[in-house]
Amino acid sequence: MKVLNLKPTKGVSRENFIFRGIMELSIWDLGGQELYMERYFSEKKRELVFSEVLAAIFMVDSAAKEPKLKETFGKFLKYLFEFSPEVGKVYVLLNKTDLQESKEDDIYELLIKDLTDDLKSNISFTPVSVKEGSAQHRMIEILDYKIQQNTIALQRLGKIRYMLDQLKLTTLSDYFLFNQPDGLLIASTLGKFEHRPLQFLRFEIGSLDSNIYQIFSKIMELSNTSISPLELSTVIYESEHNYIFVKEVSNGSVLMVVTKEKTLGIFNAVMNDLNGEDFQNLKKYLSRDDF
């Protein structure tokens, strides 16, 4: 939804983001207009822009003729490897390949021309389409690769997987932990699998389409019973053979539990899990300040 309404970046847009709930990223989105390009490569700005880069992604409009594209790419590579020599691979995304006028092959030949063999081996070209979602998928692949290179991120992932396995022991259900901001899977008892990012309906009471909370509050008031909004943070669905529990954990993470059977015993076991010590340990771990 963000992409559909995306406007051209003006200058530098900076955003801190927790990817898959385990790795903190500082994302710099550099506007591609010529005015801004001159600033990035200027003597005053280039060290700031190109220092401490861990992942460099160069996006190209493959359906537009950019007279200075080769020159711009050359400067990009020069200053990137000068100020961030440990960056490793550079990822080039040839965008808008969904359009008939796309010339991704011609642009690839233009950008690769005259580069040394060593430099060529450090550049990965991928034809993509933001509109069709392949650009986003490629970005996720790149960031997942960075997680595999990051010791702290791998330790966090291993700890979370262990906690989910502990929850599974008592219910024999499968547990899936999603990162709410990007809708991506953090970990699960089934391992990693491909899926489209989830579009979350926030559990905030104000976002509910009905007046469930107001009605519930009135009932509790009439029965002289106290109620906290947090008690509505678990949503339960059912199919013919399964129960599905969805519960907020902390720090923008959401736990989904899918039972293998649809019995009262399994239902009660999962509910006990979601109110038990193992779940509280997971919640505390995900809410740590250094996470």
C-alpha cells in the first residue's frame, strides 16, 4: 500500500526499521533527481552519504533514458568502495521490467561496460518490478542474506525458535511469530517458508469495525467486573478441523497458533500456553531494550 502512493524522494529520506523483528536497520533512501545527485557526490557530502554502508542497492528505471546513468553509476561505485570498502556486493535492481518499453538488457550492458572483472564479480544485477512485487521480494532476499552474516541477529533468531519449540511441546500445535510492521515471518516451528507479507489489522480497540469493546465494557460494568483492553488482544478463528489463535506479543510482533486438531483439550492447552510462563518469557525477550 505504501508503494502505490509513493512520491519521488526529495533529498535523503532516513528511517530506522526493525527487519523481521530481529535486525535493526537504518535505511537511507536517496532521491534520484539530478539536483540531489550532484550533492551526494560533492566533496562535502560524499563521505557522509557513502560511509558505514553495509548493503548498497542501486535502483535503475529500465524504461527511461538517463543520459548520465553510466557516469552516475561510476561515481556511486567509486565513492562506495572508497568510504565503505567492507560493503561486499552491490545490488543493482533494474526496475519497471513489467513495461513494454523496458530496456533492461541494454541498461545492463551499459552499466557493466568497462568494469574490471573484480568489480563485475561484486555486482549483482536483477530485473524487477515494484508494481508486480518482485523488487520488494528481492529486497527481502538481500536483507535475509545480511541477517545470515550478522552474528547477533542469528543468536536472536535461534533464541526465538527455541522459545517457540518450548511452546509447542505442550500443545503439539504450530507457532508462527510475525513482525507486524513489515508482515514478515520472524520464526516458526515449521521453519522458514515463503509467503506474501501479511497486512495486519491492528488490534487497537479504535480500529475494530464493530462496537465490541464498548458492549463488552458495558457488560463488565453491569456485572461489577473490571476489564482491561489488553484482554481483547487475542483473536480466535476456527476452520473445520483447526483453531487459529492470533495474539499480540510485544514490539510489533504477532504470534499465530494453528492447532492440528479441533478439540476442547487442544483449545484449553493453547489458551494455557498463551497465559503461561513460556509465553511470558517470549514476551519479555522480545520487549528487551537491546533487542
